[in-house]
Amino acid sequence: MVGSWRVTSHEEEVPVEGRGKVKFTGGDGATLQLNADGTGEFDYKSGTEYLGDLSGQEVRLEVSGKMTYHFTARKGTLSITDVESTASGKLYFDNEQYGDSQPLNAEDDTSTYTCSANELTQKTFLFTTRFERVS
């Protein structure tokens, strides 16, 4: 798992206050760096996009910034701790911003994963993210 990875796809259902749940897909281009010392960094760059639909209305989530953490990977289980985030997200309905930019707060979490030489898949009951190795 150690190395640099690029997101190729992401799927997640997100509750939007006052609107319901939106299934977002996207995330192309965001990167993940997993280091041999057990530290990791997820970088959304200056604006990674996720798209969805809610009752025929186009929904777009634009996330920028980074998250850092410590990770442990054993027997198909990935645990992250000590998460720090400078990431934030803006939500748009039909290209009009909905509310203010919100901090993207992540908590310690556990997921499952599969990893081959060039592909990594991370899953929880909320999301599935697929990566390809960059280096």
C-alpha cells in the first residue's frame, strides 16, 4: 500500500440538511500518499468535484484542501487515527452555491481494503473509493 495513489472513482451517499440523501460520484484526480512510517495524506487539490442528482436537480460538491492521519493496514482492514483536516467543501444545486463553504471534518475510522500492485480499493458502509498507483 505504501506509495502515491490517484483517485479514479468515488461513490458515497451524503445527507444534505433539508434536502435528503445525495449519491455522489467523482473524485478524479485527488491523491493519496501512504508512507512507510504509517502516516498518510489525502489531497483534494484546489477543487475536486463530486456530482450527484436530487429529484432531477444537479448537485455538485467541490472539495479542496488536505487531510493527514496515521494509518494501520492489516488483513484487509485499514484503520486511520489522529486525523487533521484543512479540507473544506462547497455544495451547489444547479450551479448555485447552497450555504457557505463547510469544513470537511473526518474522524478516526476503519474501512476494508483490497490492494494489488497498481490498484487499491477502500470501502466502508458509506463509500467506495478506487485508486491507481502513481509511484
